[in-house]
Amino acid sequence: MKMMTVTELKEKIQKKEKIVIVDCREPYEWNQGHIPKSILIAYTKIQSEFKKAGPPKEEIVIYCQSGTRSISACFTFLQNGYDKVCHLEGGLDKWIASSGEIVREKK
């Protein structure tokens, strides 16, 4: 499993590189704020819903709040034939600390 820094992810987003960003937190956490253009696949459903991220050839970056759940989620993808899987180092906490943009769901 590869690690990706917040800076590297920001560069990929800025360059509009094709990448799938997966937030593996729970829906209530997602609603409080998430990385733009990320998709939600809750950690509790990752085993059954990992295919929502697209085909195994896609480059995927997975994050959670601090980095614990996303490491486990990465292994689910790797065990199912995805080989371009990255763990976002420090998760959303580090993203926010680096002034990363956050999208909040409207109620």
C-alpha cells in the first residue's frame, strides 16, 4: 500500500489528474465536511460496496478522519484486485490543518 501526502493529493486535484478519492467515514461525518469530489463508501460497508470506486485500474486515494480506518479500507481494495491504492497520510485532520477545501452537505 502506498502513502500519499496531502500536498501530493492537492497537486493531483489541481492538475485534474484522474483519481478516485474515497472517504470511508460514516455518513454523519461526511455531512460535516469532506474533500471536494470525494465519494462516500462508509468503512462499515466497504466490504460490500468497494466496487462503487470504479474498476480496479483506477487510482484510488482513501481517507478517514485521522488515518486509522482508511488503512484497513485500503487492504480491502488490495485484496480485491485494486493495485493503485493510496492511503492519505493523516486523513481529513491533516487535510484541514493544511487549509484544504472542505465541502459540507446542505440540509
